[in-house]
Amino acid sequence: MNSALLATLLAAPELPELIEEAQRALLLEQSLRQKFYNDITPEHKWEFIQGEVIMHSPALNRHLVASQHVYDLLSAYVRVKGLGLVRHEKAMTTFPRNDYEPDVMFFGLVKAALISPDTLKFPIPDLIVEVISPSTEKRDRGIKFQDYSAHGVAEYWIIDTVAESIELYHLSGETYVQADKLTEGLFSSQVIPGFTIPVKAIFNEVENAKVMRQIWLSET
């Protein structure tokens, strides 16, 4: 909870009126959210963010490549090590106010146990990866950054396919602290034990395949 914002609200003389207005706004938003749940279809990527339905446009190939590479690496490693579940794009995670479909999500064993074959609304993940684009960067660095940190997503990666970089953020209290911003070398996850890969494995097909082989060979 944002204690400074709460303190300001509690000190306002018009607190009762502000609460009434907020309650009306939330009731309307909840109605719109229910309509969103009724209307969504599996053919499109939809998100519900602060009362607005966001329908995403098709992605550029470099976005798809980076997203698929990250998913393949995380999924393979997590499966080999038995650490939980990894889901990709069309999985919708439900926060108290908003619904998102991140590019990649990791659920540790505790949250993975809550997911069944019929799960539609996934729990809040332990790690989220967003591959930014001009149409999504403001949200990825804005409301999502705030919401993910406020509700306990322990690690957040932001991938830029133009700069071929990755930014890693780790949760400290209710705030993200940037651990790294890399365009080369190795990076590691604090949430997924032992997961360390080259940055280039996200963007380069040959490097990705090399690391994938190493992950699968580690199983034997």
C-alpha cells in the first residue's frame, strides 16, 4: 500500500466525498470488468487496465522471436529442474484491479499448484517478462511496473528488441530496484534458482539453440 498517498487522503477534509466518488467509480469499473470477462475470446490478446479494454495489435517478428526464445529457455529450464510452470502470452493473470496477458510468466511451485487444466484467470506470477514495443512501452514501464511491484511479482524483466537489451528488476518491499541493464554477457534470475544465460540467447537463434541444448543435456 502507498502509505504517503493514504496519509494524504486521510488528511483531506473532503474525505467522505472522495470515498463516495471512488466507490461509484469502482462499481462502474467492476461492471465493465465483468463485461470484459463475458466478451473476451481466445483469438485475440486482451487486457483490462483501470476500466479500459486493451486489444493488442499484431507483433513485429523481432518481438515474437525474443518472446518465444525467452519462453523456450525458461520453460525448458523450469521443467528440467521441476521448479514450477511457465506460461506464454495468451495466459491472463488477474490482479485486484486489472487483468494482464504478459509475454512470459513464471509460477513457482506454490502458485503452480493452484493452476489446473481449466484455469482461465491465472494467479499473480512470481516473475513476469514483457517485450516492449512502441504501443506497449508506456504501460509496461508505467501502470504494469507499479501494479506488478505493488502486488508481489518478485522479479520483472523488460526486453527491448531494438537495443537488444534486458532490464532486470527485483522487488524490495513494494518497489522495484533495477539490478541490471545488459546488452551482452550473462544474466541471472534471483527467483529461478540457477537460471543463468547469455543475453544473446534472447535475440540470436544460434545462441538460443546452444543454450537450449545445454539445458536439456543437464537433465541426464
